[in-house]
Amino acid sequence: MKIGVMLDCFRTSPEESMKKAAQLGIEGVQLTVGVGELTQERVRDYPVRETLAQLAGYGLTLTALCGLSGWCYNSPEENRTAVEKTCLALELSERFGCGIVTSHIGVVPAEECPEKAAMRDALNRISAYGDRIGASFAIETGPEPGRILGGLLDSLDGGGVRINLDPANLVMCSDDRPEEALKHLGRYVVHTHAKDGIMVEKHIGDPDLSPELKAELERYLARGWTFMERPLGEGDVDFDTYLPALAASGYDGWLTIERETGDAPEADIARAVSFLREKLRETGV
């Protein structure tokens, strides 16, 4: 497996972020539609060749595009626009040569209902377009357990809708273990995020918490926040179990670091790179 990073997680200019990624020995980066100049309005005329040349100048590969995370796909009234924008992003990913767009799609209902039917219809249309151009729309895990998301994918036509497995989202948001989720999702995984975190309510009463972390968790609860992202190795993702399970599913692609919070993104990303290298070496995957 290879180590990548979401470029905007450095929280600086694209050029400076590429330079920092290269200095850390990272091999690939993920670009986000809606960050910097890569806006939805520029998808059709985005300078793909120039961007690929810039990445190559730093020895970097594009792992995937991230986009449209503000959209849900469960409304017949809004799905036409959501599908059109998703297909445009897939088209751009194909031009870039990575052929993957990752995104959240909203919470998948456990039971059949009109919202789930609308979601299935939208995803089937996206899947058909992805199959036609050779690109994948990779749903990000987390809002629901892997069993429910896997059941939805099992019911779709074609192969243009896949999975971006985010292990932290599973433990933070749905109290699911990524190694368990892989039993339902493994055959669909085409990209992953390397992230860690905790479900706040599961830890607030831990007697071993440091005073600083306990106070931070209490602030989260007071604001109604139910989960907390943590640096790799400091959350509830068991990478010693998860990484071998991921490899056993047949996946041998990118572990793309995502660090959305914290005051020292570059330092956290550097620690994440070291952590992943150590875990890959220890687990032999």
C-alpha cells in the first residue's frame, strides 16, 4: 500500500502543500473540488495537463478527487442536479487519469423507504455513467454501519459506484469496526482515508483521560458534537487489525491521510506518515 495525503489538509497554498508533501516522502495527493481554484464551475475547463505536470515536478501522483460532500442523494427534487454535478466530477477524474471521486452521500436508511429508493436511483444513474467512462464514484464510509452501506451497494446495477473506506468515520459516527465493515464492503473499496478518532460519549467517563482531553471532550458534548477526530494512533481505529483486514480484502492502493482538525496540520501529517510506515512494516502489508 502507498501513502498519500489530502492536499488541502496542509491548509496552505497548493504549491506549498505539494512541496511539503514531497519533503515528507509522500507519494500521492488527493485534490478537493471546491477548494482553491478547483471549483465546481471550473470542472469542465480545469487545467488538467498543467496540474499533472506540477504534481509530477514534485514526484507526486493524484490518488483521487474529493468532491460534492455537501450533497445528499435522497431527494427526487434535488437528485437531478446532484447526479449532473457528480458525473462532471467523474469526467474530470477520468481526464486526470485517477478515475475516482470520493464523497459522502448522506445517511443510508437501514430500512426501505422513499429516501432510500431515491438514493438508489441516483446512484444507479451515476454508476451507469461511471461504467461508461471508466471512473468510480467512491462513497465515503461512516454515517451508517458497513453492513447497511454494503447492502445498498449490493442492490445497485453496474460497477461505477464503489467505496472510499474511512476507518475513523466508522468508529466515530456509527460505532462500527472497520475490520468488521470490510466483511460487507471489502470487494468495493477503491480508495481509503487514513484517519483516526473517537466517539465522545464512549470516552467521556474514562478515568485514564488526561485532564486536557477530558475538558476538550466536555466542550464537544456541550456543543452537541458526538465525535472527535484524533491524530493517527490516538483514536479507536486498531490499525494492527484494520490494515491486515484491508489487505486480505484484496486492496493494495492508497492510504490517503486526512487531518481536518488540530492546530498543527503539518506536524500531524508528518506523524501520520511515520505512524503508517511503521504499521505497514509491522503488519507486513
